[in-house]
Amino acid sequence: MPSAVSAIPAASSEQALAHFAQAFTFETDCADVHDAIANGRQDFVLLDTRSAALYAQGHLPGALNLPHGKIVDVKLREYPMDTLFVVYCAGPHCNGAHRGAERLARLGRPVKLMIGGITGWLDEGFDLVRA
């Protein structure tokens, strides 16, 4: 009897390649964001989609606080339409970054989600900025 892992066959290599390669167009990770910030190559706007209170307790360096429910066109007018936004929230247990990414996409803005959020950032050993 097969395990729950193998009971549903894996996708073909061709399907897997298409799926995993496409994921990079939607996501980035904590290490890549940290590297861009640390080496002066930040070519994106980093948005913390959590509440102002949580942002004040600790956030990523250079991140702006824009809770997902407040992502509206008027708040983004200073940025050219091709500005890449990278969103994050508390971590994998939080969907605030997904909500923020959806709102940005509805506004026609390029967006990627930083997988792991604050939890992933701290797991990588990176520091937060504290108010």
C-alpha cells in the first residue's frame, strides 16, 4: 500500500519545471531580499502589510508600513506604474502579504511576495528594525 506521499503520482518533470519556474515570478525569499538591501541593490519597494502597531514592534530594514487593507491607488501615486513591490507579513501563518499582493495586482502593480515573512527573516538570522 503506498504512502500518502506517493498515493498521488508526482507531476511529470515538464509540468514540475513549468510550475516551479513560474513560482519565481510570484515570490522571492528572505535571503534574496536581505542580499539586495545589504548590497545596495534594492530595486523594489518593500511593504510591510501588517498593522502599524506590529510594524513598530519590529520590521525589515527599509520597509514601509502599508497595511493590506489600506493599499489603494492614492497611496501609490508617487511610484511609477512599473515599480516592483515586495510584500511581507508575519509569516507563513499570516495571509496579509497575499492580501496585499492581490490588492497591488488589482491596481496593475508588479508585485512579489516574500515567502516566510518576519518569521522567515528571523529564522535566517537577520535583524529587525525596532522603533
